[in-house]
Amino acid sequence: GKVLYNQQFVERSKLIDIEDRGYQFGDGIYEVIGVYDGAFFLLDEHLQRLKRSAKEIQLSLPYELTELKEKLVELVSLNELTDGVVYLQITRGEAERWHHFPRESVTPILIAYTKIEETLDEASKNGASAVLTEDIRWLRCDIKTLNLLPNVIAKQKAVENNAVEAILHRGDVITEASASNVFMVKDGKVFTHPANNYILNGITRQKVLELCDKLQITVQEEAFTIHDLLAADELFITATKLDIVPIIQVDNQPIGSEIPGETTKKIIQAFHSSLQ
Ligand code: PDD
């Protein structure tokens, strides 16, 4: 398929220079945006977060969001994507390798491409397992940057244990997971870590909070511990295209009755309706 490279649609081959700052330093930001039945889901929300990430790392966006939005819609139709994601990243650009920002004005490099991805129907219906691992990331996890090595290592641990996710904890406190947000249900209330510098404020997370409000489910954006998590009635994770997956086992220990819980199922149902 075609790749959006700054303002143009080009073939995917040899686009990246060895001195691209994203390649050398992870000096850039990204978004993964869901596409369902040929249409974007929550595109504006993703673009607003992209804008925020850019600001936080002092990167100026190479073009206006309205123009970018049009290009992304065009990319999806050019590539005839029906179900999958658009991956979009912007790096600080190509410059001689020095750690500091390039002194002369270097144009940031934006790349977007489409990727076919199925939703995890089986896991979403029957639940899945997760492992726990220490959150060794930096203190600005609210920025969606390209620096994902700690997330990569955490996810690898999950895969090696036949789990879908690695749930991260800083000391005793559960933050989020390697590539998703974590929610716990206890006595009918939903708990999730507050959206501060320790987590990425997921677009799916925000949607779930909105749905809980509509469903009149009480939500407390409050940190909880490993102990609380293992004693939860229900547990689920959220992310783009993964949507909502119930977690029924953590480190081989059962969560609740080891089946997707009623509150989780209600939220999943409301989420599916919102996709229509
Ligand atoms: N990851 N937390 C982390 C660390 C993430 O990487 C992600 C998403 C989320 C969920 O955010 P959202 O609901 O906006 O997708 C939370 C994407 C999908 C990825 O890196 O592939």
C-alpha cells in the first residue's frame, strides 16, 4: 500500500535516513488510530493527543490538523483499508547526530501507513490472562513517544507466558499495561489510575469513562495496588483495536470467578454499540 510521507503519498521503500532522529534517539511521537468498516474511530481525539504530545516535546507539527485529517482519510481509501489501524509518527527530522535539537530549522518527518488488524474477538468474549511486571519507564508516560523499549520488554514477558498483556506496577501501585490501560471492578465500582504523568491517557480509556457515566456505573480514577488487583471482582484492559479485553487470570491466579464479569460485559456491549 501507499505511505503518507509529509504531504505526499509514496511507495513504501527506503524512506528513512540513518540520521533520522526518530531512528537514532526515539525523538518523536506517534498515534495508532482504529479503523472499523472503512471509517476512523475517534480520529479527532487521537489528533488532539498528537498535538499535545508534539507540544510536550517541543516539536512543531509539519501541517495543520485539518489538512492532516483529510490526508489520513485519503490514505485509508487509497489503501482500501476496512478493518485495521493507521499508524502515524512524526520525528524531529534528519540532522547530523548530536543529542540536542538541530540548530537550523529541520522539517519534522511525518509518516502514516495502514495496517490490517483483526479485533480480538475470542479474548474479548472469553477473557485472557496477564502477567505482572515492574514499570521501569520514565516519568512522562503521558506523552506518546517512540521510546518503547520498556514496553517492548514487558510485552515480550507476556508473550513468553502465553498472556495477552503485561500489567505494570511502580512499586505496589498498578499504573497501566505495556500497550493498554487497566481497569478493576470492585463492589460494582470501576477503578483506574488517574490520567497523570504515570500513564498514557488512552482514547479508549476516555471512551470507557464516558460510557460508564452513561451506564451510571461509578468510576473512581484512583491508584490501586497489586493486592487490590488480585482481589478484584473483575479486571479489563483497553486500547485501540484491542478494544476491551476482560482479564480473568493474573500471574496464574484467578481474578473473581475467572470469567468475564457482568460490569465488564455491560461496558463491552455499550462500546460495541458506540462503534456503529
Ligand atoms: N498503544 N497505554 C499505553 C502504554 C499504550 O501504548 C496504549 C496504546 C494505551 C491505550 O491507548 P489508546 O486507547 O489511545 O489506544 C495505553 C497503542 C495501541 C500502540 O502502541 O500500539
